[in-house]
Amino acid sequence: MFVSKLLLALLFFISFEAGYTFAPPLATCTTTSGPKTGYRCKFPFKFNGQIYHTCAEDEDGLFWCSTKTDYYGNHKQGNWGYCGRGDGCYSYNNRRPSG
């Protein structure tokens, strides 16, 4: 038990020092359209210097997520899809409209 708590604290410290935010895994979010339809979103992902733990909103107001990242969590070009309505897709401040 002590070892697992120590490991968790160490991971948190490393994440914080590297500039990453630490968040627990989110519920499943699956893409419903786009280049990678039916894929699970990969959170967190980094795109244009910003880290996303939920789906990102594009310039047209559509929400999308990365479906593949590199070792450092950077979004891999071409691997994305528009977000569905799963519990892990949105946070309270980027909630997709329900209409």
C-alpha cells in the first residue's frame, strides 16, 4: 500500500515538473464522425501547445479529440474524430449543446 502511494506521489511530481496537469482517467469517449470514426479518444492530448483532458472545440464550434498520440502526448496528425456524447467527452465548461 505504501509503495503504491509513493509511486502515485512520484508520478504526480514528475508530471507537475514537466508542465503536465495530472487528472484521473475519464470515462470512455468515442468518435462518431471524421477521419477516425468509432475510435476511442486519447486523453490527455497536446495540440498547438495546449493540453486537453476533454474534447477540444474547433473554429466552427465542433468538438473533436485525438485518437492517437506520441510518447509525449502530442496529437498525431490525421488521427482525430468528432466527439460523440459519452460521459468522458466534455467537461462542465465545454459541454456540447444538447440539440
